[in-house]
Amino acid sequence: MSPILLAIIVVTVIGVICAAVLAIASHFMSVPVNETEVKVRECLPGANCGACGFTGCDGYAKALAEVPGTKTNLCVPGADAVAQKIADVLGVEAEDVIEQVAFVHCSGDCYNRRERYSYEGIESCAAAQMLYGGSRMCTQGCIGLGDCQRACPKGAICIENGIAHVDTRKCIGCGVCAKTCPNHLIELFPDVRRAVVVCSNHEKGAVVRGKCTAGCLGCGLCVRNCEQGAIRLENNLAVIDYDKCVSCGKCAEKCPVKAIKFADFSGSHRF
């Protein structure tokens, strides 16, 4: 028998033996599949954002299939449509999803802010923050180097005039940007809100004014003009109580520096 033919036969026999061993191992070592979990996982959008509080879509699907009482309305990106599909699979009543959007609590763009130094380094907010909190005099504001923009899976964030802006029409409320921002300026909130404070600086008004002309002065005009008593000053910064707010817009109208924004923040779920 020729050496070449012998080698082919030996390799073929080894391959057959290995295949047989793997087939036997697969049979005896296989992990039982929870069909309910598989069906629920097919309902989820696959964003793996963690907004549901679990380790991605797989973790949420596993919890829904195995842990009694797990809510079906925790998938914010999927909204009511996904909640309904999950409820149909589990045979329960669908729960309403509170649609959320991301918002950047800062309006200190390149026209309003003051700089301490010229930053030349890695184009990363996290990197810049490690150098004395960034180049801005207001170290509590948006650094504007686009970490949130790069993290957004839907392209809903842009950097304009040195500050991050969220296009709520594209935002699915996954919260990835909020986890990425080193200054924790991005908040997820129900997209039915209409008045939002666009500042995060808790220093006194005179100090804020020296750093950013768009920062909240803590003057209290919004508090005095809110007929519902829905606004208070907390550590020199306006805070809105949304349980009392009726979205009249007077606070935004009276704010001398426009540190309160009044707009329609409806997310992608409504379009």
C-alpha cells in the first residue's frame, strides 16, 4: 500500500472516531433547553443595553422564563410592542412600558463656557476628565469629546458646538450613554416630560456666572413663578417635582439664562 493512501486512510479513521466521540459527548453532556426562554429571547430586540436591570437580553429572557413575578415591561427599547409579545408567550397580561429618552443636563456650549486650558490629548471625555476634570472652568458640565456619541447604538447623539445633544426621535432609551458619561450628566426620564433643567452645577450663582453664562444662577425666579409649587432650589440648582408639574412652561419662560428647557421630548417609540 502506498504511503499516501495509508495516510489518507489513517486521517479518515481518526476523523470518524473523533466525530463519534463528539456526537456521544453532545448527547450525554447537553444542557436542557428551556423552550419558554428561547421564545421570550426571540421577542427581545437584542440591544443588550441592560436597561431592564439584567445582564442583557439573555439574562432578562432567563429571568422571565424561570423567576415568577419578573415584570414583562422592563425592555425600554422594545416598548409596548415587545411587552405584548412577551406577555403572549408567558400567557399573562401585558404591562405598560414607560418609554424613556436620554437628556444631557448641560447647555454650556463653546459660546457660553469658559476654558481653563487648551486640551490636546485623546479624544475621550473619560481621558480629559482625568486631567483636572477637563479643560472647562465648569468641571460639572459636558466635556464634549463624544464618548456618549460613540457609545449610542442608534446614532441619536451628536456633538454640536462642543456639547452633546440627544435627538430624542432616534433615542430608544437604552441608557448606554448615561453609563458612559464620566460626569453623569445624562439622565433617562419618561418622554412625557416637557420642562427640564439643563444645568448640573450646584455652585452659587456668581461662581457659576463666572464659568458659564448658561448655568443656573439659583435665583429662584422659576420657583416663585410656578403656580403649582413644582420647583425648588436644591444646593443652588433648580429641581422640578414632576408629580406636581403640569407642563405649563412658565419656568422656562421666566428663567433669565434659559437654564430650563421646555420642549417635546417624545422618543422613537412614538414615531
